[in-house]
Amino acid sequence: MNFKEYLISKKIDKNLFQNSDSDLFKSWENTFNQIHPLSFTEQNKFIVNKIRRKYPIKVDLKS
């Protein structure tokens, strides 16, 4: 799993997150690439929820 896939699985919009908070994004990406995804989630459990609410993936309901 790469970082983009991880963000999608957590329903976080990668582009919005990257453009709005690039420092945190880079930090997360660097950490994610060094540890297992489950460890990353465990370390950032409460922050992931905050980021998910701040940068949600937009869903097209017309389909």
C-alpha cells in the first residue's frame, strides 16, 4: 500500500490535504514510507479523524 492508497482508504482527499497543509502532508508521507500502515494509523489515530473531516473525498451522488 502506498500513501495515496492509504489516504483513499481513510477517505482523505490527497490533493486537498497536500495543497492546504503541505508540511503535515510531507511529514506524514515520510513517516508512512518508513513504517507499516497499521503502525502509522495507531500513532496518528486521533489526527487521522481530524484530517478526514477537514479534507474529505468528495463523492459524486449523481451516479
